Amino acid sequence: MTPTKIIIDTDPGVDDALAFLLALASPEIKLEALTSVHGNIGIEKTTRNALAVLELANASHIPVARGCSLPLVSALNTTGDVVHGSSGIGNSKLPEPKSQPIEQHAIDYLIERILAEPNQISVFPIGPLTNVALAIRKEPRIVQALKELVIMGGSIKQGGNASPLAEFNIFADPQAAHIVFHSGIPITLIPLDVTHKCLLTSEDVEKLNKISSPIARFVRDATEVYMDFYRQHEIFDGCALHDPLTLATIIAPELFTFEEHYVDVDISTGISTGNTFADLMKISKKPANMKVAMDVRGRDFINLFLERMETLSRSISE
Ligand code: RIB
Ligand code: CA
């Protein structure tokens, strides 16, 4: 089977980093590039972390293009370090990357790659949607050329995690999300409704670390801070693998229950700004603009993730 070509647009971020590792451990996927964006931490660190995690996984051949450092309209969100640590990747101690980002800006890189290979490239935005929104505005032809967007973001039937009503990636740049949601590009949305069912536990991490490998150690060191946050704030025993779950749309789509819905985002700058909602009762009569993951077999996904991490850990030993 021909692997699916993907570019991950990302704000690493602990769970972002785990998504890179899952992509690299999955023969169903060809990770073409990473494009960095502001989000969990500032652009300097998200770009550095992208390079460093690729180096950890012996994947420095994969290009990293540096993207936007600020949202379109909102002020920069600087709350992510509470969840992801001041490094952005928890307590992991990765060496300074030897590689550098490419010269091209992420927006121009996305446009060039998408137009060069029509209907071949899928983009997986797992951070704020600033880069993707500006790429659409700069070159509207990508709307027809992009195969699909698989977005980690939003929440449909449950509350938010950045505000009581808004999920972080959308809350960090609601106007960018509005541009993307109404672009006409084929979208699959992976919201908190399903990612909160995909909890990696400390027992899972300890079992993985029976393998002596820098990969297993990174998973442990990176998730420590992340898990503490969930213990203190979300009453979860573990941490949600928000970003890695997007890749299951390629690796194991049978784990999901999808529904087609009209989904919009509140950009009114009031108390509910960034809130995403689906017209579940079809009241607006507006056509569906995305496929939404409404349910998932969360523990089956975690087991799949752990299997792939074990394989990757064994392939990259001390
Ligand atoms: O709400 C979860 C999302 O926000 C994830 O992408 C996480 O990395 C943060 O960016
Ligand atoms: Ca992210």
C-alpha cells in the first residue's frame, strides 16, 4: 500500500512530539515535513523542538519550515508552558539540534508543496491554524489542490480546555480557524470529545520503559509534566494523546465513529470566543463542512500507539 504523504503543522508541545514519533513508526505514513507555529510555546521553541525530536528519531532528513509567531488578531497565548513545561516538551533533555529550519517560510513551503503535488498532500494541523489560514489567503488555489486537512482542534459536545468553552488550538487563533473551517477544503476534525478518551497512563509509560531506548525515555520525560497537569486539573489518571490521535485516521480509521456536520467557530471576541459548535439538529440548513470524529475506541488507540512506540524504541537503542 502506498503510504499517505503528510505535512504536520505543529506547536510542539509534548503530544505534538509523540505524534511525530507515531508518524515515523507507521509504514502507512510518509512524513514529508513539519511546519512550526506559535501555540503551546513560542515559535523559537516550537521550531527548535521540531528539529530536536526529528534528530532524536534519526529523521533529520525531514525538513522543518518555521511559521507564524503570532495569531491573526488575538494576543499571543502564553499559557501552554503550564501544560508542556518551559521547554515545551516537558522534562525531556534533548540536545540542541544540529540541523536548522529551511530558509522558506512555512506558509510558502505549504503552498509550494501542495501546488506541486495536487491531491497528494494531506496536512495535519495540530496547533493553532494561523499558518494554514494565511496559506489559504495568500494562495487560494491550494483549496482545490490540498487532499485534506485533518485537524486536532475544537470540542463539540463537551467544554473547552483553554477556556470553559474553547479548545486550545482554536482559542489561540479563532479567526484563523474561521478562515479554515469556511475554506471548502475537505476537513476531518478530531475534537476533545474523542481525544479525551485516549489517555496514556503512567503504567503504560513505565511498561514502555522496560525497553532501554532514548525513545522510551523521551516519552517518559516529556509526559511527566503533562501528566501532572492532568492529575491536578482534569482529574484524569494520565494524559490525553490529542495530536497522535489524528494519525489514526490513516493508521486505523475503524477506531472512529464519524459524522458529517456543519461546524462553525465563535469569533465574536466575547466570553465564548473560540467555541466550536456543530449544527447537530441541522437547524441552519447549511451543508456539512467537515467530517467530525464523534466517538473513538480510545484504549484500542492507546494500545496501537504503545505497540508502535515499542517497535520504534527497539529500533533506536542506546
Ligand atoms: O487542546 C489540545 C491541543 O492544544 C493539542 O494540539 C496540544 O498540543 C495543544 O496544542
Ligand atoms: Ca499541538
